[in-house]
Amino acid sequence: MAGANKPSGSKDSKKGKKDKGEGGVRKAEITVMIDEKQAIKIIQNSKVVTVQDLARQTGVKISAANSFLKQAAIKGTVKKIGGYSGHHLYQAVSS
């Protein structure tokens, strides 16, 4: 009899957790900003830089470094010079 109560008890606890998640407060969106001056200095002091290099040297996640490099390429401060399949090489644009 005690075994019969356990599954129904676990269903109730799952249902309670589900209800809390649906009606709860929305989680805040977290944004990680990369220090632009530091990143540009790193890029200019290197022949080429990858997303992984920039993330490691600036101490941010790869996604933040990737976003920074893509935006910098759009602005024209860096250019994509090679690479493949998401592992691109970037170089500072000489002024």
C-alpha cells in the first residue's frame, strides 16, 4: 500500500513544480559586455585572432566574443580573413 502512494505523490510534486514555473516571474535577461578598448588592443597586437582567442584573453564567453567580432566586422574595424565552419580568423583593419 505504501508503494501505491509513492507514484501518486511524485506526480503531485511534479505537477506543483510545473504550476510554479508557468505562473512565476520571468527571469531577467543576462547580457555580458566585452570591454571594447581591451578587445581592440588584443586584436591590433595580434596578426590574426579567433573567437576562442578573444574569449580567453578577455575573460568572456565565446558567444560574447563571437558577437563582438561580428559587430566589429559590420562596423569595419576588423575583417574576416579566413577560417571555416564557425572557426573564422579575424584581423584588424589598418587605418
